[in-house]
Amino acid sequence: MRRVYKRWNFAPILNPAWRLIAKELVLALLVPNHESVAELPHAFRTPIKPNSVYGTLMPLTHWLNHLTEQGIKTLDDVRQEHCDAYLEIRRQRKDGTGEVEPSSLANIVKPILYLARYGDLFTPDAYTTGFFPWDGRPAGRVAGWLQRNAGNATPPVPDNVFQPMLNSALYVVDTIGPHVAAELGQFLDFAASARAMPQHRSLTGTDGSRILAAIEEYARDGLPFPRLVGNKISLRVNKGWRQDDPLLTVNTQRFAQTVIGVRNFNARDLAMLRPTWEAAVAAVGVGGDCGLRAEVVPRYDEPSVEVPWTLPLEGSELRALSQVVLSACLLLTAAISGMRASELEELDSSSCLPPTETIGGGVRYRLGSRLVKGRKFGGTPEEWVVIEEPYRAVQLAIRFSGPNTNGALFGSETLDVGKAYTGFREWVNGPAGQRLGLPFIPAGPVNARMLRRTLALALAHRPMGLLAAKIHLKHVSVATTEGYAHLPGGSQGVFLEEVREAEEEHHVELTREAFRDFQKGVMPAGPGASALMAAFTHIDAELKDHEAGEAKVLDSDRRLETLLQREAKNLHVGVANYCWNRDPDKMLCWKLAGTTPKADSKPMVGMCDSARCSQATHHPCHRDVWQSSHDSQKIFLGSIGRNKVAKAALQADVDRSRRVLDAIDAATSTVASRDGQ
């Protein structure tokens, strides 16, 4: 929690008696099982968390002070007109840019209602007995907040933002991150050891030779000497250094610490080194002293081209780069795991649980966290089963955790994914990211909720596809399902339910699109086309039978959705076809696998031979997939030598792809030719 959330200041309440009421209300919300609170008929039975007290106390203070400014000295004088007038005042933004969002307005209304719920508890004052503002309606309804009835309104991250962001985060975590962590570790270790070094010793014998050799080595290798930063240059000038001194901006102290392990040179030794050092500085200049001999890594856009993972950095720049890597770890974990922000906040140095082997030789990766939402203050232990990429990201983040984070990997205060994204985007789009060939990230909002929603929709809408480079959806889906089986009812189970709800909505939408195409004359192709057209013909007839007349008004869209839901429940989406599984005994994929399906078995879409399955259909949206497959097969067929068996097998695949393409074109050309006439 942020410190401000832990400071409950009652002093701003102008009426001293009402300060006591505010304290009694806060304590009642914190301890609902206390005997004095439990007997109140309208009191809440679930305790609020301490950080929520701040969010209650602020609007409560505003309400009570508003009453004082209106000349009201006792709550017994409060009437509904006072509540309505205050609501109208708070409805308008202070800057005059419009109205406050209903969700925010509801938080303003809540404390006004709380004073009615807990009136019997207050010592000095209370509303009139039986008075409930707005007749006791919930705060959301009073504020006009319809969010709960509108479904999940959180938008996904736009794909043109999500793809380059995630690809860049993967590159930074896997390619740049380990180097940054190693360099930062060396920098911190050296800083700690430098404090114990002797002040100076005379450069005689070996020390002098080592310094001169190091100066010549820097000049020979083209390495800049460490730059002096901060106000230390002004201090040197005040001590008599010339403004045009070639060594004025050279951090001689850092150089001495690095080469011979002393804090600095004395004036006599520095004078002895000047001729050689000034010539070297003129040749290579000054710069950062971190990452001087950076290893080369492949560029993102051209892996065959290798560049140093960084240019020389100063200590402050290295620390800033470590924050960029930490932001990449956070974004990658949030985008692929589906964890809430409150669960990401609870990740610490012990969160990477030991991997376990699964049946078949696979590996299960688990992240230990705490479930906070909907649980008592402090949360409960929770585990997330994830794929390897976010596990590696958390492992890398652990290497950056320091003593000032209180064990939290991504900061000791409230986690802000949006702020992390903004800083990461600026670095990727800046000189450092472009030097590594990272893709440009367009401007766009990103936060933890949007990333979670993006993953849920990606799993629901694009099975067997790609979420981003190297991240297979089926692997993410399997990990999520394993997590649900490992801890049923846990947070990963809740996320999986969100995915299923989004999948059902998507299937209804796909079924509606197929039905609208059918109405326009764009027919499906494939072995299951006739059965689907028969179902759509039946639905079309039902809609016509129920058309609205003078005495009967019918919401046709609602009626259509109800009718299509029956078919949508049978729909299973593949990359190159739709499967309408009405009869498990007709599932060709199960027959090809040599197993017998049960009544509730689902198709194995990944094994579908849609050109032969009687429940598969092809639609115009599948044409590009089949065309790509056909073109690739033809190219491969041309590269085969004299192997007649292999040629015959591949030719059969080419012919099958051609037949599917011709069938899709024939079904589409029917309506096209009709429109042309």
C-alpha cells in the first residue's frame, strides 16, 4: 500500500462532533463482527480493507464539510433535498470539462448512505430515524452506473500496439535482460567494495605501470574514460582546475578504483600521468564506464546482424536501463499469465516455484503469489501455472530486486502497469531500442486489466493461432487449464471462466455472420455445408413466422440471437474450418485417433480433416489459409526430386487444397454472379 493510504486524517472535518462519527464509521466498516456492529440490521458483514478506508474517508469528509458550509450543525436536520443538491454539485467536474463518470460518482454517494446504515451506532449525532437518502437505493443506481449490467466493458489492447509491445518485451527479457542484470550486479558490488578501498598510495613500481598500461589499453581499444558527473566538475574548478583542462571531466577517482583499487590519486601522481593521459583523452574522449566491452547480440529485425547489447553507460543510465528491463518483465508476465494487478504486486523473490515434470516429459512452471481480491486483508496463498516465458521473466526480475522493495519484485507501492508501459515504449522507440532493431510501438492505452482482457479474447477468438511471435495460444491455454485443475476455484479458474464466456460470445457472433452470409446467398462449402444450410433454413423460417405485426412487437435481433445460440453451442473454431459438432459419432478426428468419443466429447480441431468430415464447413474467411497452404505445397512439390511416392502423397494434398478452394469460390460466386445480373 502507498503511505497515503495508511494515514487516516480526521482533522479536516470542520465539525468536531462529526469527526467522532467518522471514526466510529471507519471502525465499524473494519470490524463488522464486533458485537456493537453485528446487531445493526443494515451493516455490512464483510470487512473492508485498510487501504479502502482512505477511499471512504475522503468523500465522507467532503460531504460533512458541505453540510457545515450550508449551516447544518446536526445530521438530524439532513433531508433528501440536501443530498440531491450535493449530488448535482459533485456531478460536475471541478475543471468544468463535463460530468464525473458514474462509477466515480458512486464512490461519492456511498459515504452518504453509510451514515444511514450505521446511524444507530453513532454517539454524538445521526440522521433522523427511518431516513435513508434516495430511499435506500444502491449508490450505483443513484449515480446512474450501469456497468454491472453491461458485461465486461474493458477493451483489449489494440493489436497494432500489443504485438510490437509483446515482441519487444520478449526480446528484452531473453536477449538484453541477462546482460543488464549481470552488469548491474557488478556495478553494485564494485560500489560496495570501493567504500572500503584506501584513500591513496604513491604510484611507485607496479601501481604506476598498471595505470599507464590501462591508459594505453583504453586508447588502443577506443574505450572512453569514465565521465565525471554532477557538481564535481564545479568543485574541481573551485579548487583551481582550469576550464580547458583536458582531464577536467575525467573521473580519475573511478579509474583509480577500477585499475589499482584506491579511491583517488594524489596531486603529484596525477601530474606524472598527465602527458600520457591527456593524449589518450584527446583520442577516445570520455563517457560511461558501464558496459564498455559489451557482448554482441543479434538485432531483433535482422538476427544475422550482431551489435553490442549496449553502448557505454554511466551508473545512472544503467539503473534506468534496469528499470526498462523490469518493465519488460512486468508487461510480459501480465500479458501472458492473465494475473491481476493485485496478484502481480504480490510476486516476490520466492515466487518462482521449482518446475515439475508432467506425464509425457513436459515441464510445468508455477508462480507463487497471493490472492487478494475478494479475500480477507492480507490475502491467501495462490499459485499460477504458466508457460516458460513469464516464468523466465519473473526469474529475471528477481535478479533486480533490491533491499528497498520490501521483497516485492515490481515495487513496494501500488503497481502501475500503465506507467511501466509508457517508460518501456519511450525506450523502445528511442535511440537505444531502434539501435537494436526493435519494432516501433504506436501510442495507445495499456493497463493490467486491458492486458488480461486481451489474453482472454485471444484465447477465445484465435485457437491454434499465434498470440505473438514465439507464444503459442495452445500452450497458454494448456497452462491455464492445468492451473485450474491444480487449484480448482482459484484465481486461474476465474480467468478461465472469463475466457469461456468470451468464447461463447464469439461463437454466437461467428454463427450470426455465417447466417447473414447465408441470407445474402453466400453459402458455406465443405462436407457439412448441407446440414448447416438446413439448420439456417429452419432458423430463417422461424424468424419469418414471428415477424412483428400490428398486435405483436418482437425484438428480431434478440429472437435471432436466441435461435442462433443453439447452433453456436455446437460450433468449434479451427484455423481452416468450422466444426458443427451435432453428433459425436460423426467426429472424424476421433476415428483418425483410433478412439471412441463419449456423449460430451469435443472435437480435436487440431486433427481435423475438414475436406472429409461430415460436420466441417468452409467459409470465405478460411480461403486465405487454404490458399497459403496450397501455394506452399506447390512450391515444396516442385523441389522434390524423383521420389515418386513422396510426390504422389504431396500431389494428393495439393489436389485436396485446390478442391476446397474451388468449392469456397463456387459458393461465393453464386451470389456474386446474381449481384452482377
